[in-house]
Amino acid sequence: MTFGAGIYFDGRTSARHDATVTLAASGLQIAGRDGRLLAEWPYDEIEGLAAPDAVLRLGRRGSAPLERLEILDPQFAAAIDVRSSYVDRTGTQQRRQRASVIGWSVAATVSLLLVAYFGVPAIAERLAPLLPSVLERKLGDAVNMQVRGILDTRSAGAAFECGTADSEKPGRAALDKLVRRLETAAALPAPLRSFVVRRTEANAIALPGGQVYVFRGLIDKADNADEVVGVIAHEIGHVAHRDGTKAVLQAGGLSFLFGMLLGDFVGGGAVVVAAKTVLQSSYSREAEAAADAYGAELMNKAHGNARALASMLAKIGGATEPGMKILLDHPETKARIAAINRMAGARPTSPFLDAGEWTALKRICAG
Amino acid sequence: MTSLEAQGTAASGGIRFLGARRAYWRLLMRGAALLMVTLGIYRFWLATDVRRFLWANTEVAGETLEYTGTPLELLLGFLIAVAILIPVYAGFFLAALDLGTIGQLSGVMAFAALGVLGQYAVYRARRYRLTRTIYRGLRFHQSGSAWRYALRAILWWSATALTCGLAYPFQLASLERYKMRNTYYGDLAGSFAGSGFRLFLRGLPMWFAVIAPLALTVGAFIDVVDWNALGDALSAGGDDVMSRIEGSNPALASVLVFAMLMAGVAVTMAALLYPAFQALSLRWWSSGLRFGDIEMRSNLRTRHVYGAYVRFLWTAILFCIVLTIVGVPALLAVGALAGNERAGAGGEIAATGILLVGYVITALGFSTVYRATVLLSLWQLGMESLQLSGLSALDRVNTTGTPSSALGEGLADALNVGGY
């Protein structure tokens, strides 16, 4: 079959030419009704284009005018397909391309996960110390405003911070005393700012830029001053490791990696959120373990009792629910206590506050 | 199909859609599976496949359209868009850290800037799609400034928001005029003849049906609530705010119940009327399109659009049944894995993985059903309801225009404002 009918568009005007197509030795010859040669396409320059199933639409590769030839006769279309390597009626080339897309996307996903698991924390680790302290302070102030917005309910009509009223001043002095002893042992590059705040939870937090909030609930629950000191030493660990800044950098890095490059398909949002939560919990567990180690070490250095941090944790750390391990942002309490007790020194220790100062600290929020 | 006999083009005619629903389903289902495997990267290939299918099966005056865009162009456009957006996002991140006015305004500024950029992307993406649309050996193209369009679009969107949607018909008409004035098929210039006021009049009853319950609610609030007492109750502070609010305004509870009821009515109205509005605006829009002497008239039936949604509902219900049959054993497996203390973290990761895959399958499934029923039907109905006149102009259009880059598509993808 070397002759066939076709419809030809020359790509310069929209006029339709009914054509006779001849399969010559080296290419297609397209002639008009009047026998005039309209175009001649070598077989290796012909490509198949998107068309309805019943039509073979051909174009000329690399041709600026969009010349088109349409063939309706299936047998004649098959004859052209055989002669031209860029006509892909069976879809073999398309299938091959699809397979390579899948292969490379799987590779991209794996590399993305590896970067997220190892790369992002490593980058945050290296980057955080390089940030100028002015920027870190600013970041700390921004976080501080948000934290205060959430925590400071001002419901009782009293100030958020304790230790400002006259009756609370001795408590403030006791806090200053124990923080000073820790700070001297820690030798931090920037001064700490520590406060006791009116919150009933037994907790303490450290913000970027060296701010430590101790919740009054923690002091209420502690049996002695050293237990409070242990928790503050843990928080100083976060400050020294710049964990707050790192967390901001990590969150930014993960949002960028997952949110920007992936996730723009239906249901992808959930994948992004889940991946971020699991990864951030894993970063946080490492940071908490490191802060525990730092806290125990600091207690040893300040001749304090490192076991006090462990005994405080035993009181405030909850039991792990089954099914929650990978979402937990702290390591399991039992493991933390064991690790801290292993690190506690055998040397004699001296308490941070005497009985009178401890009573004063317990009344720091009394006013 | 193409007829070999006719030399010139008939002066009037319709548009036929040749695509088989089954083939489209197959294309979408394969695409959904590959989207999941490739975590979404396949979307450039799927979008291209969908457009090739829709374009190639749309036959205007005996000749089908052709889409010549490629997935790699879309991927490249997306990567360029990411490269442009990284510094923008980084800038907003740093601005948000500032404690002064810049920090407080950064959220608003980011919203406005991304809004303008999104509209810019919409216009550029339209240019990409037009220049990849070939008909009878000539390409469509689009002139005009994407920034000017973005500015115009943002101003109109603000007007629409301020007027509770009353300005929307005028917005559509104005933006469509700008788009079509800058649209060409070869050297045949497009224009838009639709009148915003006409759409406004037709849409007004629907607007009232949705807005009236909300207006009643606002009226009830103004009428019943003692604002001074409520203000005092709120500013007093303390833990028992709710009880003090109740004390200051005894009627507040019943007004709140009324408000919720009315909100429900408004939402139901909007959902029920949405297909009718879609049919109305599609008919209005396509009847206003012009290319030189070529005019279009749409006789799209509203009940056919409702039919498309009914088909969606049926298919979605069917999909839900299949999901339940497959999902219940999977959930049991998740429970066993997560509850088992000895399985440890590995079991938990497996359980989370199953839940996640289930969620993605559900979401992708509904989106696929929607695309294969509502979107395909709207394309088909919109096209097949058109009657074209002045088609003899098609015998003497000359070529102009060059293909544009896919940056707009990439931005639209990264900013989530993409279309077909």
C-alpha cells in the first residue's frame, strides 16, 4: 500500500487541503488534488501527534510552521507507522517514558526522606551556632510574645511573672542564687533570663536567646530545691544547644522540603503533615536526651545532685501510651531516668538552697 | 469525522466530543495510582495526558483540536517557579521575625503578594495552554500583560468580597474581556461580548436565596443583643466569661441557635443552587466568545449539569461501599499493630503507613470520581451545546504567535491556583 488519502494543513494558513499521500523510498510525498506537490517529509522527521483514536495525525519534527497531515485509513496509517520511528501508535515509547518517571520519582522520594532524616537536623546543628546572637535574641522575643499570648491568661488579675511583689522578693532572690550557681558552672556565652510564672502545670520551657520559664506547678510538686535546679539545668541544656533556634530551622527546612517539592496532589497534605510530625518528634527526642545529659553533667560540675533531675522526672513524666511511641516528643521516662542516674557522679554534693531559702522559693508566687 | 468531500468550511456548525468515558476513566485511574507511587510528581504527566485527551477529542467544524504541551515543560516551569518563590517565602519568614510594624503586617503583605502572584500565574498559565493549542495547523496565542491582569483581578476580587458577591458578574465580564481581547487564533483576534449586567440579573435570585438567611441572622443579632452589657461582660476578664455573657444577654442562646439554623439553610441553598449557577455562567460565558466573525451560542441545559452531579453522587456512593469493604479489615490490622506492645516502633510505623495510604487512596479516589464525572461532563456539555456561526472565516486565517514558557503553569501549580 503506497498510496492513500490525507488532509494537509501547511501551517501558514488554516486552509484545508485534501491530499494524496505517496510512500516514496525516503519519505512521504504530499500532493494536492491537482497533482501539485505540497510537501515532502523524510520518514525520520515525521512524528505522531495527539489525535482521536480513529485518526493518525502527523507533524514534521522541528518545523516552525505547524504542518499537519491527517490519515483516516487505518491500514495506510499502519504502513506509515512501520516506516517512521517517531510515530508511536502502540504507545511503547510513552510506556518507557512513564517507567523512567516512576523510577526517578521513587529515587527522589528516597533521597528526600534521607535528607529530611539526616540532612535537616545536621544542617540546623551547623547553622544554629552561626546565627548572630542579635538575630537569635529577636527570634526569642518573637517566640516569647507568642508563648505569653498562649500561656498568660491573666485570669487571676495577678501578673504573669512571679517574684515582683514585696512578699515574693525573697523567693526571687533564692531563684537568682541557684541560677547564678548553675550559670557560673555552665559558662554560657550570653546571660540567662529566668522567671517563675503563674502556671499550674509541672513544667519548664526554654526559648531561643536564653529565656527560661519555670512554671509554679513544678515548684509545688518538687520535694526539695535540687529537683527544681535539676529541671532548670536541663533547660539550660536546651539554651546551650540552641535547641529553640534549631527547632525553628528544622521546621522551616521540613516545610520547604515537603510542602514545596511534594504534596501538591489530592491527599498529599496529610502525607506532608504526618511526615513532618513524625520527623520533628524524632528530632525533639534526640534534643531532649541531649539536654538530659547536659543537665546531669552541669549538676555534677556545680557539685549538685544530678539524681534530683531523675527523681523529678519520675514525678512529672507520664507513662507512655501504647501506639504513641513515634509521635512522642520526649523519650520514654524510664529510659531517661536510667540514663541520668548512670551519669550522676559519685562525689559528695551540696544542696543549692538552705531550708529557709527553699521555703522562700516555694512562696515566690504567693503575692 | 473529517469529510474528504467538502473543500470549503460550512458557515455554521457545532462542536462534537468524541472521547469515550471509559478511556478517560482508565487514564485517570492509572494517573491516580501513579500520583500515589510518585508522591505527586506524576501530576505533570497526568495533566498533559488529560489535556491531550480532551483537546484531541473535541471536534470543531470537522477538525479536532490538538494539545502539544509536554510534561517536561510543566516540570521545568514548576522548578523555575520554586526557584522564584524560595526567596519570596524566605523574605516573609524573616519579616515575620521582626517585632515592629513590619512583623505585624508581614502576614497581610504575604497574603496580598501571593494573591497578586497567583493571578499573574493564572494569566501566564492561560497563555501557555493557548500557545500549546493547535487547530488546523495554526496555534492560538495570547498577548497582554500578566501584571496588569493580576492588578485588575485583585481589584475586582476585593470589590466582589466587599459587596458580598454582587460584583462577581461584572468581575467575570471585565476579566474575560481582558483575556479575550488579547486572545488570537492565528491572526484572528478574539473578543468577549458577554454583558456583566445580564449575568447579574439572572444570578440575583440565587444570590438572594443564599444571602437572605445570613442577613436575617445579622438582623436578629442587632435586634436582640444588648451590646453594652455584652462588652462589659467580655472586658471584665476572668474564668467564667461564658456565664457572664449569658447573664448579660439572656436571649443570646436562642439567637445563636437561630444563627446556626440559618447558616445551615444558607449552605444547603448554596450547594443546591451551585450547579444551576454553574450552568448559567457557563452558558453566558461561552455565548459571549468571539473570534473575528465567528460567533458562538450555547443552549446548555441546566438539568444536564444537575445530571452530572447526580452521576458524581452515585459513583461516589459506589466508591464508598468499595472503600468500606476494603477498609474495615485494614483498620482492624492497624488496631492490632498499634495496640501490640511487642510490635514496638516498627509496628507503629506500619500502622501509620497503612492509615496514611488509606487516607490518600480515599482522597485521590473522590478527586478521580469528580474529574471523571463532573469535570468531564461539564467539558462535554459545554462544548456540545455550542452552535458556531461565521465559520467560513476558518478558510483564510494566517499564522502568527510563538509558544510561551510554562512558568505560569509552574507558579500556578506551586501556588495552587491551577485550572485544567
